[in-house]
Amino acid sequence: MSTTEVAKPSAVLPVLQDYAAIVGEPEILELRELARRVAGRHVKMVNSTAVGGGVAEILNRLVPLMEEVNVPTRWEVITGGEKFFHITKAFHNALHGAPYEGAADWFETFLATNEENRRRMRFDEDFVVIHDPQPVALIAERNSGPHRWVWRCHIDLSNPNAQVWDFLKPWVDRYDASLFSSPQFTRGLRIPQYLFFPTIDPLADKNRDLEPEFVRDVLEKFHIDPARPILTQISRFDRLKDPVGVIRAYRLVKKYEDCQLVLAGGSATDDPEGAAVLQEVEQAATGDPDIHVLNLPPWSHVEINALQRGSTIVIQKSLREGFGLTVSEALWKKKPVVASAVGGIPSQVIHKLTGMLVHSAEGTAYQIRFLLANPSFAKVLGENGYQHVKEHFLLTQNLKRYLVLFLVLLQGD
Amino acid sequence: MAASYLVRIGAEPVRTLGELAKSLRSCPQASIFYHTFQSLEAHHYTSFSSDFAQWALTACNEAALAEQLAIVDLREIVSLEDLRGILAKIVSDYLKEHPQAENRRAFEAFYFCEGREVTVPSGLPAWTLTELAEGIRHLGHQSLHYHFINSRLRLQLQTNDFSFWIEHSLNHPWLAARLNRIDFYNDTLDDLRQDILDVLEPAESR
């Protein structure tokens, strides 16, 4: 086993100045001024997957920008066997409130894998940012030096399984600060808890503007009819995203509207349940040619962008959610969104102002029917949603929060 | 100055209006500031710009209380302790009239937060109105908020940094007063910037 340093992407990435056209020149100027105060400090980011899922996507874009503003940043991914990721998936579900039925040796295996990674990694940086619970015990490496350790929690800890949280909390307590995607996700920690909204990159393939012809081509490629309403949920095949519940909602809508459903996603390398869930979804969709289940490879960003842009309504009917960046992606494309009021989604979807919040499959169907019948209202939701994302959930704001965090940590909070 | 904020989340959420009334009296001043002055920049889509008002409405379903909390005019406030007293009295008085609302659990908890402010020189010094206008064109949103809204507490004079400077360094009290009449409650920060420039630009050419 060895830890993996994530290779820098070879494709030409946008530079900070490219974002001025979106967020305005003043924001970029101020970012540069802030960065000058942190320049030369070294940062390490650690998570558990380089591909798939929101964390990897954020780091893929954030790390090059930090490098550009002279804050050298190294992104490393821990490795572990199938058993480790099976355990961390169970932890993930348990922290979201699901029952936990771990074997007696799971905590020990978790710590042993963290320890193996710790021994292979070096921690010479000024700031170490550990993402999510999988690598949380790397904090054991912390020495008495001037390094600052930060735990970035991307998941909703509002109602965790006590057994798993009680095991993890002593590790979390050893950090200098914690970062949460919503105040509702916090656990009343003794260490400082800061609000860090996750963000999307408006210039990434997944979000950049596309030619309408390209969008049409992608729909055709997947045999989706652009002339009829298209309802879409983009997410990993994960039970917490409730793809089968989405099919149930679609069937309720279908009684009244001749619509289509697109369920598109892939699976992350740290999610061993993906294949089983995909099978359940395909089974639930059997016999209906208007349900398109698309298991896409992780590099399908531009296709996902096109599917979102080609959609009439975007759904995110999660049962539990970290932040739900797919919602921000859809809002950025000015799409009306119908989404569950869970996790970080209410930060993005303000009911009837930037989208519609729902609590059940039936509620999802009800709001979809309302929006299909009221396209001008749906358009206003999309416009508001775009502004909301522009103000709060873009990559440049994430860069700014990290720079401010580092300054605050240097000053001593 | 270029201002940026890191939001620190408090450890103890409140779940009822009774708990809110109590916490309003004891929470850090920085939290009172964050949920009133600072929240002005984040509420283009909600009914009220005060976080306390918004929570009373959406999480507690107490529309009349929400309205009372929202109409406290921050332009009249020069001290956070004054503001704390006003807000705490509004909630306490309301609960005396509506005791059934005191311990009813809110739809979602309220988390007291506070903004950790970091300021750095913007590199845009101004000696004239023209330079001031140019600097304002190049201020980020949070810096504009810092100079035009947050400044009222820093100065404790019911005015903003730009008006204060125009009055005391350029000796244009009429222009300072005109700038200070801009209604920042109902603007986005981009609208606010334009309103300020609309006042400054004709004066520049005089």
C-alpha cells in the first residue's frame, strides 16, 4: 500500500484572472491582496479519493488556484484495502444517522490503515487540511511544531450514530479548527467551528457554457427526446440519493405529463455499494423506455453539464446529503430545482425563491407538476438560483475562505 | 481597506424563542453584529435581512415577532449593546404577550455565529473624490459592506466611512449627507455601489 499524490491535470486549467469575467475584477484584486499575506506558506490537503464525489472535484480546481497565488499546496489521497473502504462507507452512513452494525475489529482496522498511511506520509507543511472522517486519525502525526491542523467535514453530523461519532470525536478534538458546510452540521465541538460552503467551478467542464447544438447532440446520443419534458437527477448511485424514490416520483408525474427521467451518475472509488444500487435502479426502471439510467465514467463532466442544461427540471431527492453540490450546478445553469430539505440543500434552495424544497416522493412529484404547469415561475426560480450561487457558492469564494482561515490561524484564534 | 470574513459557528444552538431571548442577553457582541449588520449582504432572497427575524418567521412561524425584529433600523444604532437591548426586549415583550410561543420547538435550530474580520490595505489610496470613486469601483463586496455598513458601528456616528471622510477631509458636508441617505436595506451590494457612484460622479466634475 502506498499513499498517492494526485497528479496535476495536464489540460490547460483556467487561471484566477479568467474568473474576473464572472465575479468581477474587484473580487480578484482583493483575492490577490489576501494571498500576498499567505504567500510562501505550504499547505497539504488529504482526502480518500482522487476521482468521483464533490470533495475530489473541489480539490481538483482549488489546488491549482492556490498554487497560482503562491501558496504551494500538495494534495494527497490515502489508500486502503476494500475492507477499509467498506468500513468508511459504513461510518459515512452511520454519521448520517443510519444504523451501524460494524464488526468488532472495524475500529482497529480503521486505525491501522490510518497508521499505515501516516507512516508513509510526510507532514512538513504549515497547514494540513484533512477532509472527512476517512483520514481523520492522521492527526496522530501532529507534533508540537507550528503546524496547524484543520478537519474539513463535508458531511452532515447533525444526527450521527453515537457509537461511530464517539469513536471519531477524540481524534477530531485534537485539531486546531474544524470546517463545516452548514451550521446545522456541527456537533458543538470545543475547537473552533467555521462555516465553509462548498463551491463549484463555473469554468470547469461540468459548469461552463455549452453550445445548444452540443447539448442536443448529447441528448440524442443517450436517446433522450428534447421535445418532451426532461426530469434529471445527477448523483452517484447511492441509496442516500434515493434514486428509486426519484423513479416513484417520476411515475406519479407521468400520470399527467408525458415526461422522461434521466438518472445519471457514476461511482466513487471509495464507495463499494455503487454497483448494487445501480442494479436496484435498473431493476426499478425496467420496462419504461422513458427512464434513462446512465452509468457514466468519472470523466463525463461535459456530458453531465449537457444533461443538466438540456433538462426541464433538475431533481435532488436525497434522503441525507452532505452539501449537494449538484444543486448548485443546476442552479448555476438557471434550472428550476426540486430538492429534498436535507443537509446543505436548504442553504442553496430557498423555498419558492431559488427552487422548491420537498420532503417525500409524493411532494417531489407535486412540485414537479406545479413547475411544469407554470414555466414562467420556474424560469424566475432559475434566475434567482443563478444569482444565489454567484454570490455564495463559486470556487473563488472557497479560495478566499481558505486564505482568510490561514491568516486567522496564523494570528491565533 | 479590503475586508474579508470567516464565519465562526457557536457551539450551542437555540431551539425555542425562550432560549433565543436568553441567549440574546448573553451571546458575544460579535454575534449580535453578525446576525444583523453582516447579514444585510446575504439576504436578497429572503423576507427579512436580520437573521433573527428570518428565523422567527421561517423556523418559529411567528410572523409578527419577525416583523418587529426586522424593522429595527440599524442606521439609528451606534452601539451593539444598545442593539442587544432592543432585540432582547422585543423578544421578551412578545413572549409575555404570547407565552405559548416560549417553549415551542422551532422547525430548525438557530446557531449563533460571528464573523472573524480580516482587513488588508487595498492598495487604492484616495485623496480626491475622483480617486474615491475609482477605489469604490474596485472594492469587493465584503469591503464595500465594511466601509458603508459595518463602519457605522466602528465610527459610532450614524454615518459611513465615505461620508465621514468626505465631510472631514474634503469639507463637503452636503455631499456626505447625501451619500449617507442611500437606503442600503433594499439594495444588493452591486446596486449599492452604483447608488454611491451615482452620487459621487456628478460631484467629481464640480
